[in-house]
Amino acid sequence: MNFKYVREDLEKQIKKEFPKFEIIDKRDSKLMKLLAKILFFNKTFMTSYITVIGSKVYVPKLPWKKTNPFGAISVLSHEWVHMKDGKRLGFMFKFLYLFPQILAPLALLGFWNPWYFLFALCALPLPAPWRTKFELRGYTISMAVSWWLLDRRPDFDFYAKQFVGPAYYWMYPFEDYIRERLEEEFERIRADRLEPHEKHIKMFFLEKFNTIYYNGARKINNGINYFS
Ligand SMILES: [Zn+2]
């Protein structure tokens, strides 16, 4: 199985759906340097995080994951879900993703009416319910892709840690609950009860494996077993 070509085709496929899709070196981006300052609590924002804004994907450096095409496939599939959600929800995606911290600048109105200073509290690492929801959708695809392509079960602890730590500004406080949700989502994937965007992404991989990368696919139940 040649993940290098799958990766190339995945990038082409995303580009077809999002013509402005591009992978950019974080070090070349003023916006990312500014964000690194705002996100000072995340010390490795520039060096170990992938950030998607609209359909631009910012990576620590280019070339990116040249020797680990499966890793790139996993990350890009996750970002693809964010792009799809962004397209569906427009401005609200950005607003909800950044809620409640996005309300903090309203504190500036405190100079007009001191009650507004209370909005400064929004800058604290308060739970971010919608960010949690969007990231759960993203990590569900990360788990699904490993399952579909490698027959690999997820490391639920690793995923749960992403939700409760500084990576996403402590977006969710209850590790046990999020772990349960991740397990539920994985079971749903295994049972092939897919949401439309998941179906679309799975179909892309199926098509690739049926045509180019895999010969000798064998049919199982409701699809093709393309990881053997
Ligand atoms: Zn994400």
C-alpha cells in the first residue's frame, strides 16, 4: 500500500473542494507569529501544531511529513473536517470555535460602562463547548482513518489528553467523559454508522484503494476490506 500517492491524491481532492487550500510554512506567516504570541501558554504552537484557518493549513515547516505520508493523511483528514464545518457554518464556525474567549475584547467597552470589564473573565481557560464539539468531529476522523487504512485501534488516552490540556486552551475539563465520548464515536465508526461528511471521506479512500493502490481487494459485509 503506497501512502505517498494516497496523500498526493488526498491533497488534490481537498483542493478540488477548497480551491484555496494550501499548506503553508508557519515560519513564513506573520499571522502565525502573532498567534504564537497570543497563545503564549502553548509553548510548542510553532513547532508541533498544525493550525487551519479557512482552507489554509499551517505546518511547523515545509516540506512536511515527507517520510510519514500516513501521518499527513491522518492530519489532513482531520483538517478537512474543520474546513467542511467552516464552509457549512461560515462566520459562526470561527465564532463558536473561539467562544467564550472571543468575547474578552468586549472588556474594552468597560471604559464606557464598567460592567463590561467583566468580559475580561472570558480570557480565562473556561470550557469551550463548541470547540470541544468541533474537535471531537476532527479527532473522530483521525480515529476512523487509522481504523480504515491500518486496522489500528485508537489510543483513547492520547486523544482525551488533547481536550483537557493546554493544546486547545483547556477546552474541556472532564477527561473521563471525553474519553467515553471518543470510545462511543469509535464504535459508531466501526459499525459504519457514518455521518455524511464521514461517508464522503471514506468514499474517497475506498475509491483510491479500489482503483490504484490496492489489487486483490476482498469484499466484506458492507464494503471493501482494504487494509489487509
Ligand atoms: Zn482540530
